[in-house]
Amino acid sequence: MKRLLYALGFVTVISALVIGCADDDFWDTFVPETDETPTQSQNNTFVFIPALVEATEERVQQLEVPQGFQVKKFAEGIEEPRMILANPTGQIYVANREAGQVLLLEDTNGDGTADRNEVVAEIPDIHDFTINGNSLYMVTIKEIYQAEMNSDGTLRDPTLLVDNLPDGGQHPNRTIAIGPDGMLYISVGSTCNACPEPNELHATMLRANADGSDIQIYATGLRNTIGFDWHPETGEFWGMDHNIDMLGDNEPLEELNKIVENGFYGWPFIYDDGKYNPFPRPEDKTYAEYRDMTEFPALMYTAHSAPMAMVFYEGTQFPADYNGDAFVAFRGSWNRSAPVGYKVSRIRFENGQPTAFEDFLTGFLVNGGRDHFARPVGLTVTQDGTLLMSDDTNGVIYSVTHP
């Protein structure tokens, strides 16, 4: 059924009249602070899902990467690979969410493709991993598990550390990482597109001790920061947030945020560099007060591109100027008249600060954007500096190398 739905490329146009003004300067000149003040805006929403086609070798050969790089299939035939993680001994952990399995992949003969594919744990709704010492942490919708890694990459029996993360709602896919401070960081998305959350743990970045205890809110107003990482030189915390839908093709933009403790990032009332979301209206503060307390993004990217995994490059295989830059997987739009995303982008950093996005791995959209053969999800860098990317539609993991 999932494959059938992806194959149904379709376009739906929804036009709704909400109370406001379509002029871009409207919010700079007049802010609707109360329900007694009428406002009006035109809301145009498009839905277009490119049809899914096979990831044939011919299509893979047409993928585009910068000069000197090569891309190929590392593994295929995986049901629904989501986040992936390379361990220090060369094996790759894969979250097969549909099957509720942790897979272990390995290229044992050095030909650039995985010849080992082994189930090493059965965990329903498994989505992401992080490594701390000799422990693999695994996160689902509501649970965090820890398991010791054996020398061959297999796992000892997982121990349940946390079982009370918030319910899923619209964004059930938790991501997890160990920070430079040795603490666990867990991203918890919102339950909705834009709404006041009944549970304060939704739409946040959480922090906990390495044993899962003392979970605290680290940052708020983050609709769904699936991809995040720390800059290898500055140690600063960066994350890509999914912005809200239903505001048209080109708004709101996706956000790259520097995440700071106790920072508020605007959702659901403020987006982009200070624009006001007309619905819902805040009740406890004014729009202006929320805008004043919002941390604005460092960079913004094409609306509805759907950022997923984000990882800084610290390997030695790629050219030296890639070190300290980040990669982000854009799974691709659905809430847009023409598709965007479906690619891996490079985020250039200079002196520890982001300066620009640029395409790195493209070509998964084919036939003029009517079809696709991959939606990028997970990213990881192996010990030899290879970049791996997972696709959860055709079940392929791709490798990008620089021979």
C-alpha cells in the first residue's frame, strides 16, 4: 500500500480564505494583537507527490555530484531504512523502521558494497542511533534503549533507559545524539502543523544524562529539528528545522538554527526572519513579544524541502575544504506545486559560521520532476571518510566517495 501511494503522483490545489492581507509588508505595518482586530490573507496550498520509480543502475549513473566524486549503491533491498550510523570499527547500523529492526551492514571484502546484512536487534518503531563509548543508544517514539556493542558489531541485550518520551502526533520520529558535554540530546517534534501544544515537551530539543535520567527542555519553538550536530571546531550546536505547511509554495523557508540553551525559535507564531503566522494567534503574549524573544535562523533554504539528517564532515577522504562543512539530506516536498528537495546539500562554513547552501548529490527527481527514485533520509560518515545516504522509498543506501 505504501508503494502504491507513492506511485500516485497527484496535484491538489486548496485555496482557503483566512482573515488578513496578502501584502508582504502587512506584518511590518500592522500586527493583529487581538481577536477584536480583523485581518485577512490568501492561503494557497498545493499538494504534489512525484511518482516512485525504480532505482535502476541507469538512473543511479545519472546522479550528479561535484567533479572528482563518485556515487553508487552501497546496499539495497532494505524495507524502510531511516537513520543510519557508522561505528568506529566499520559497520553500519540501519534503522529499518517498518520492520522494527536494527540492521548491521558491512563491506567485508572492500568492494564498496555491503556483503553483510544482519538483524542485530528487534525494536518496534526504531528510528535513530548515537554512540557513547562502547554503547549504542537507540530511540523510538517514546523509548530510549542502550546496548553494548561487540567487536563484530553485534549487540548485547538492549536495556530500556527511558519509556516516557511524548506521544508522536504528526512528528513521531525522534532523533538522538551525544553532545560534546557527554549529555544525550533528543529532538521531539510537534504534534501538529501549527498549534499550541498541550505537552511542553513537544516541539523541543531535550537534554538528559547519559543514563537517560533527568530529562530537561534545552530549547523550544522547534517544529521538528530532525537533523542536528555540533561543529567540530567551535563546538556550537546547529540544527535544521522543518517549517510549517499551508502558507503557499514559497513560505515558510526551512531554517538552519544555532541552538542555544533556553533558546526559543518561534514556532508556531513566528517564522523565517520574523514573519508572523496568522493562525494560531498567541494568547499569552503578543506577536511582537514572541518576535522579540525568537532566535532567528542563521540561514534559510527553499520552502518545504524537508530537511532530515545533518552531519558535519570530519573525514580525510574528501578535499580539505570540506572539513568543518555540513551535509543535510532533504527528503523532498509534498506541500508545493513543483517538487523541491530530493537531494543532499552541502552547508559551507567559514570561521565556524554558515555562509551558504550548495547542491552536493542531486538527480533523484526524474522525468521533469514528475517521478522520483529516492527520498534522502539518513546520513553518516564512515571511518574512511565515505558519506552514506539512506532512501526510505526504494530501500537503498548510497555511498559517495572521492577516490
